[in-house]
Amino acid sequence: MTRGRTLKVVTIVATLVLWEGIVRLGFVNQIILAAPSDIVAAAAKDGGVFMRAFAVTIAEIVAAIIVAWVLGVVLGVIAGSSHMLAAATAPVLSSIFAIPLIIVYPLLMAWLGIGPLSRIVFGVLSGFFPIALNTIDGVRAIEHRFLVFARSIGASRPQIYARIIFPLALPSIVSGLRIGTGLVVIGVVVTEMLASLGGIGYVISYHRTLFDTGHVYFGIFLALLIAVALNAGLTRLNRRVEVWRTREQESLHG
Amino acid sequence: MSKSIIQVDELGKTFSAGRAQVRALADVSFSIEEGRFVTLVGPSGCGKSTLLQIIAGLVGPTTGEVRIEGERISAPMPDKIGMVFQDPTLLPWKTALANVEFPLDLRGVERTVRRRRCAALLDLVGLREFADHYPHELSGGMRQRVAIARGLAQDPRLILMDEPFAALDEQSRTRMGHDLLDIWEKTGKTVFFITHSLTEAIYLSDRVLVMSPRPGRILESIAIEFPRPRELDIIGSEAFGSIRNRIWHLIAEAQP
């Protein structure tokens, strides 16, 4: 083991021991802070419940992400490629984006029930706006010369969208996806906590009312896992599309 | 006389800017024979680029018509016309070779075929070793060479060039002009070239068309008789200077 790695392990172990000690010695109430051993015990006791809830949440998030990405990018590209449509839609979209959308969730529940559908739809709503807005921005920023060039080589309309407009707008689209995807996760988990009988959010909320703090912490840990994994994937994607953009800028200025 | 590849007849173009009508071109007529290098010069804003865009089928004329090889143009004809713009407009996520291949890629030309043809074109423009470089790794002049190779990719008989070297420093610009003549002689294409540099126009061309300030019309067509292949030294010659003077006076006296 290298020295840096040893240090890391020592730090983690020391933190856990300290954490456990603080709770066991009664410095902090166990309802406020669960000891690491409580969290492990919760996971061991109700592992099956957690895994089923985890699967439900992941399925809802994946469904909401797919719909939010496709809707946001497709509608964003369409709105962005017309000056009039962009001028008409962008202010409306950004106003809606500024509203805390959770206020419409009671309506969604009334319309769609408390099953997964209302949570997926709310997740989509949460993520859609930043994705669409960033896509519109990215498409609007494309210089006219690229479109003139595309027409001069006889590119068809679908080719212009797929081979010129979409890749040129991609860096902006991906930053929209990063923001939007995070909001999808929040939207799904929060609505699970508010009113539902499934998913990680529900498990957290249920055990909170029973003061099973170990369960609550393990649930939070699982929700964090999803968010961290998604963010890591998107960061990688972002790095890939950023490469040529930053280099392009460097070469223009250097 | 060889047959004309571009035939421009009584072309006029009026733009409406709000309520005002701006006449960009008025009654422009000329023709260009196959295989020639013809340059259009004129003051900034005289409608040179508009004329080029109409010839390319990118913009429709208000009056008159353009025929390419006898066919009236109403839309871009990528198999007949290759274009090179002032900005190379390369796709930043593609290598030099992939940029040259791009027009063929869109037309569904098979990978091995287009790769072979485009590698040869990169070789022609002197960038064989830079095939795998991305645009940001190339100098301004090299990027414009890639754009020229790309303009040749669909093997058109006519190349339209809109101030392709305007953004380059003088040294690269002179060299690019010299190399362009070399490419032109090797490929036998017809080139219609726009510039506002009189020296560049005279050095490159068989014929220089002189355009008036807006509304643009052709003031005169001047044949340039220097033998080819040309050497840069002719630029300093007395004959060259007197042609340049003549064009300069034509443009200056046409100022309103």
C-alpha cells in the first residue's frame, strides 16, 4: 500500500471510530445521529426492503431521465432553431423553471394517483426545463456560417440537425443534462417521501416517523449513491464534449 | 472559345430592411469559361458576397438568372459547385481528414472510397502529415487548406471562393495564393474568387471583374495576360502596377 492510500484508510477508520464513539458515549442523541453500527444493523435487518425500494427508485429515475432528456433535447432543438419560437418559449420556460414545482405535485397526485406514474411525471417536470433551456441556448449560439456551409454541401434538413446543429450544441446540452438529471433525482425522491408507498424516499420517510435513525441514514446513503453515480457518469460525458470546445477557444485566443 | 460554365444574366438583388429597400446588385451580367480563374474585386459592401451566394444557389435573385453549365440554379448544386468561405468553418470535433470527408459522408459514399480520395486531396493541399490533427491543432492557413480540400471533395467543376485568405497574415496569404494556383493548375477546375485585394486578384487571375459600390454592377472585365506558371516577382513589375492602377481608378471614380 502506498503512503497516500494508508493515510486515506486511516482517516476513514478514525472517522468511523470517532463517530461511533460520540454516539455510544451519549454526546449526541441517537435519534439525531445514528452510529455506523446502527446503519449496518438496519441494512442487515431490512436488506430486502431496502433493495426492493432501491429498485423502485432506480426504475422511476431511469424512466424520468429518459423522458426528460428526450423531451428537453428534442423540444429544445426545435425551439432553438427558430428565432421566433425561441423568443416565444425561452422566457416562459425560464419563468416556470423559477417556480418551486413542488407546489403542483398535489395536482399531479389528483390526476395520476400516488403510484409511480405521478412521481415519474414530477421527475420529468423537474428536469425538463433546464435541459430544454440549455439546449435552446446551445442551438441559438451556433454561428450562421455553419448552416450556410451545410446547405452548400447539399445537406438535407435531418442531416443538418443530426450532423451539424446537434453536435455543435452538445456542450451546452450536456451542461443542461447535468443540472436536469440532478433535479430529476430530487423530484423523484422528494415525491416518494411526500406521498407514496414505495421507493427509497418512502422508506426514509416511514422510518423517520418511527425514529429508526439507522434506517433513515441507510436510506439516505442509497439515495446519495444514485446521485453520485449519475453525476460521475455525466461528468465524464461532459469532459468528453468539453475537450474540443476549450481547445478551440484556446487556439482562437493563443 | 471554350463553353461558359457560369452564365449570369441581368441579375439584380434587392433586400428589404424594414421599410427601406436596399439594392445590393443591379443588372449584373457576365460569363466565365470553363477552366478559368476569374476574380471579382470591389469595395466592401458592394454586393460581392451576395453575388457569390446567388451563384451558389444559397440565395435567390430578385431579377435575372444564373445558369451553371446551362442549368438554371435555384438551389445549391454540391456535385457541381464547391465552396470555400472566408472562415474555414471546419467541424471542431472532426480531424482534418474527417472534415474533408464530411460532404461525401453525408452523401453516403463508402468509407474506403472516400478515405482514399480525401487523403489524396489532403496531399494535394500539402497536409498529408496532418490528416489526424483536429482543427484547433492547425494554423489559420492550414485550416483554410483543409477547407479547400473539402471544397474539392465532391469533385465539382466549379469552385467558388469568398475572400478565403482575408483572415490570414500577409505572408501566409501570399503563399496560399501561390499554392492555390498550383492546385488549380493540377486539378483544372474553374475558380471564381472574391477578394478586395487588387494584388491578389491580378496575381491569381485570368480575368478580373471590377464591381462598383452598391448597387453593385460590373464596371469592367480586365484580362490579365501574365504567362503561367506565375512567379511572385511579377507583382513588382511595371505592367502589374499599371493594371492595379487602372482597377484602382475604376473603383475610385465609381464612388458616389
